[in-house]
Amino acid sequence: MRTNYVLQVCWLIGTWAVTSMLNVPGRGDEPTNWRAGVADVVITPQESIWMAGFGGRTKTSAGVLNDLHAKALALEDSTGTRLVILTTDIVAFPRFLRDEIAQQLREKHQVTDAGFLMNCSHTHGGPVIVDDFEMDVIYPLTADQKEVVVRYFATLREKLKQVTDAAVRDLRPAKIGYSSARCGFAMNRRLPTKNGYSNSPYPAGPVDHTVPVLRIDDPNGTLRAVLFGYACHNTSMVSDNYRITSDYAGFAQDYFEAGHPGVKALFMIGCGGDQNAYPRGTEELSSLHGRALATAVDAALLPAAQSVTGPLRLALTDVSIAFDRMSKEQLLADQAGKDPFSARRAKILLKILEEKGELRAAYQFPLQVIRFGNSLTMVAFAGETVVDYSRRTQREFGNTPVWVAGYCNDVFAYIPSDRVLAEGGYEGGGAMRYSVHPGTFAKGIEQSIFDQVKLLMRQTDPAK
């Protein structure tokens, strides 16, 4: 049975590879006025630590399946404008960590705030992070366990500063190309039922199977690094796993690097808030999904890539997204209820309400647009953005290649589209019980964000 299954997976991989080869644009002129640098650091915890992402775990980690990494790609155009992209094998990160790294890059390397993009792979096989969706609500940590988390975070923040610094110091002449492929293991997980939306496979639901690939070559054409993406929760392993793992995204990077010695592979997750890898639940499946994704990256590299030109045009803004705030009566009922997550959340919010007289009305959502001349645009959304954001961005701005990423610059909650918000379910507001946000997001969140996407697109328009 296992042999048949593996053969089926290999057949699917081959199908994806052939499909991707038919859809990648050819290379035009190859400008060499870029400089690029890349760096990598292992961020695997050295102590047994509480693992992030699943609220049902009952103990700390036990061993390591595969290492966690932080990797940085630095780019500089002919005008001296710099962009640094930092990818991390962690579940989430707070805004202040992103801003702290950005400050160092600004002071040491003249990288503007809009020139720094931080992304997490959202592995649920990594450690709890300080302010990880307000860890006091999700995880039943003892004082000693919390000290381990704090120690790890102190080490992590220094390693992230070091790896971004190293990438900028590695800047040297390069060529940049863009191509894409497809990979098919992601499936929508919002199954409609008579009782609402279940977190289960939904084959008819919306997906984004695109695998965007940015290749970095030396002037002589030797491949140095690839940055690639995919819109899928990085959760092939589930809550019964207690080994530290970077999950399918880490396996994909490992497989690609093993097949291309000396080349660094960086993964930037897309809008996978409502997407899961299926089938799932074992180490073998996680590895197979990683192999499939690495094969899609290889397929994207087979034809000549489209040259990526400058100059870089960068924009970053905060979008104020409103909450539909809970009443005091709702909070008191939750505090007295049987659900431990809702009760812990309500206790914290009631204390805030007592001290400040009101709950927070809105959240400042970072939104970033990066233009590579007329050849490529990146749109980076914060939070656990659902796939509707990727599909709408491609639909409205896809006249030239558009790379859409989620989980960027601040990962603090699910970001539903108006459709998902109206439908409800986990991504539509149910997951808020694991946070200290004062309610679900208010109707109109999607349009509030896209109004600012349009504004940033105009600000970075190469024609202006």
C-alpha cells in the first residue's frame, strides 16, 4: 500500500512539473546592475520548550525532527535602494520584533522601514514566541516553562539581527529572475455543513496553487539562492507531534538545497490562513509535501526565467482595521463558562476594561508593496490572511506578475475576507478566543485593506 501511495504522489509531482513548465514566461534581457546577499542561521531551541500553534499539547518538546532556520535575502538596485527579506521557521512574531530589526537595518545599512519584509513559515512544530497570540491565553505554561520561552526569545531576536546584517554585508553583483510553477497539495479547509463551517478538507473551496520563485544568480549565471512561496498552512504535522520541526516548508528547503549544493532556499508563505496540506498528520506526509514543493521549484527553474529589473519602489503603511467589540456582559459570561481559552481571555479583557474604561477599537495592520520596476510586484499582507486576499490581488493587479504573501511584518490574528467573516467559523472569528483581541473584526475589513493596497500601488507605480 505504501509503495502505491508513493507512486501516486510521484505521478502527481510529475503532473505539476509539466504544467508549470508550460506556464513560465521566457527570459528577456538580463541586467546585471543588481547586488544581492544571502545568509542563514539555525534557530532550533537548545532546551525542551513548549511548542506553538496547537492549544491541546500537554508537555514540552522532545527532540528535533529537522532544524529551524532564519534566512535573509538582501537586494540593492542600481540607485542604492535596498530591500531585505527575512524568512523564519517560527509560528508567529509580534510587531515590535519586526520593528526592532528594521531599526538596526536603518541605522547600520540605510535600509528604509519600507525596505524590510519579515515573514514566518507558521510551523506549528516550533517554540512558543513571546507575545505569540498572547501566550498566556493559549498555553498553560508554568513559571519555569515561561522562563525557557523568554530565554529562547532573547537568543532568537539577536540571531535575527545577525542574519539580516550578514545578508547585507554579503551584497555582490547578481542577476535576478522570476518564474512560477504550481503545486497541488494545499486544499481549502472550510467545509460547509448544516452546523456551520468545519475545519475539514473542502475540495470545492478556493485555493491558490501558485509557486512563485525568485532566482538569484551570479553574473556568470551560477545559481546562488531561490526565494519561493506557497499559500498553505505549514501544518502537515499535527498536535500529537512533540519533535521540533519546520514541517513541509523546511523539508522543501532541505530537499532543494540537497539537490543544489551551495544554493540557499528561502520560503515565504502565502495567504494560507484557510488552507491545509492534505493528507496530513505524519512525518512521512510532511516530507512528501516538502518533496512535492521542492520539485515545483525545480520545475519553475527549467525554462529561462523572466528578468527582474529595477528600480525598487517601496511602500509600507498601517491600515486601521476595526473590531466588533465584545460587551462587558459577554465577557462576564465567557469568564464563567467552561471553555478555558475563552475564560482566560475574558479575565484579561475585563481587567483592561476596568483599568482603561474601554477596549481597543482597532488594530494597526501593516501593509507593504514592493515594485521591481515594471517586471514584478510583491504585496505583503500581515496576519493569517485567507486565500481570498491572494485571489483578489491577482485579479485586480495581475497585469504584470504579482507575488502575494501573507504572515508578513506582524502575525497577530486571522484576517478574514468579508465573505469568510460573514460565514463565520474558525477563520471568521472563532479563533479570536485564543487571543486578547476584544472581539471579531468588523464588517468591511477586506475593503479597508484593499483601499490601501490601491493607494500603495499608485504610490509605487514606476510610471510616476
